[in-house]
Amino acid sequence: MDSGVKDGVRIMTHRLAASGDIPNHPRWPLLVYPGAVPIDGADPAAAFEALFERNQWPAAWRNGVYPFQHFHSNVHEVLGIYSGEVTVQFGGEDGVVVTAKPGDVVVLPAGTGHKKLAEKGTLGVVGAYPQGRQHPDLCRLPLSNAEGKAAAVARVPLPACDPVFGSGGPLFSYWTG
């Protein structure tokens, strides 16, 4: 794990190697922005939706995290936690376990395995994908074409903006090439 700071928000990174049929991203780490969004008002999810929309990651859903290992081979994903607490295993069985709380943002590069392990309270998550890429596939194990999915992951382009900080955001410091 590595970490940095942008506009007072700590950024944690996790480089995840392939784990069985979970490809993870061959170059780009999982990004965690703890406490990136203030939680207040009657509809805290709306703050995430507005932020993501402003940064060209239109909010796609409000829900939770699936309790089974899965990934998306054709799109990056952002999760904004607006209520409850969720513990997620990222990167497959050999990956990292992260507990996210209200205000936290997690940015998953394409191919990153994720699975909910536990939740506390009434879990609320806003999920989004970069503009123009709103149709994620849902890759569940076991896979019949793991090599093809891994190749697809490597072809997913950089998004136009960091979902929290916009065009000059730290995502581009960690996701290069």
C-alpha cells in the first residue's frame, strides 16, 4: 500500500496482482480516498452523484456491493459510501481487505475483483462509471475465457477525469501509460 494527499484528502493505493481468474489491472492500482466527501443533509447520496456527474462519471446506481467475487473487464468503477460501513475484499482471494465508511470513495480500475465480506448499519453506495462507458459487463467466477477478459481489461482507456478531483486529479498520477 502507498499513500499521498490531495486537497487535504489522503489517497491510499493498492497494487493488485492477478489472482486466479481475477485479472486485476496490469498497471493501475486501486485508489481509496478516505473521507473525500462530507456526509450531511437529508440525501447524502446526492452529494456523490453531483460530484461524480461534475467529473464525467455519471452516477449509475444506488445500492451495495455484491457478496460474490466479480469484476468488470470493460470499464472502471467508482464507489461512494454514503451510509453504513462495508468491508470489501479487492483483488480476489489473494487481494486486500478494505473497510469503507461514509464519505469514502474507492476507484477501481477495470479488472479489479471485488466482493463484499461484511456490512454494518444501513449500507448505501453510489456507483458510477466514466462517461461513455456506462454498460459494464459482470464477470463472475469461474470464467470460461479468462485470457480474453484479461486482454480486454488492458485495453480500457483512461477516463477523462478523476471522479473526485476532476481533470487534474491524482488518479492521473497513479494511472499512467
